[in-house]
Amino acid sequence: MDIIKNEIYFHYKNKKSYIVLDFGKIQENDEWVKAVIYKEYNKDKKEKYIRTFSEFSEKFLERNVKSV
């Protein structure tokens, strides 16, 4: 999955909407890997989260994709 900045994605489990804010690096097993910085798509929520690209791809669905 291509992950795009400022796009909205749905969490596969809680079905909430999240927006990708930026990209960065996170350490995983003593190695720096690409990461996604995101927050819940709600203007009142300010808390930010970070996951590796691979984990984000596994746990989030693109906005225009319907779950089966």
C-alpha cells in the first residue's frame, strides 16, 4: 500500500479514521526504519502516534477501500 501524507485511513479493528501527518524514522530491532506519524481524524484530538510503515500498512485500510 502506498501511504500518502494528509490522506485518511481507517484502523482495521476500531474503524476510527486517522490522518497521516508526516513521515520519520523509528528504531526497530536496533535498526532505523521508515515510520508514519498520524493522529485521529478529529480536530479536538491532538495526540500523535507513530508506527513503522509495515505495521501501518497491516493495520490500516485506505479510506476508499471497503472491508470485505
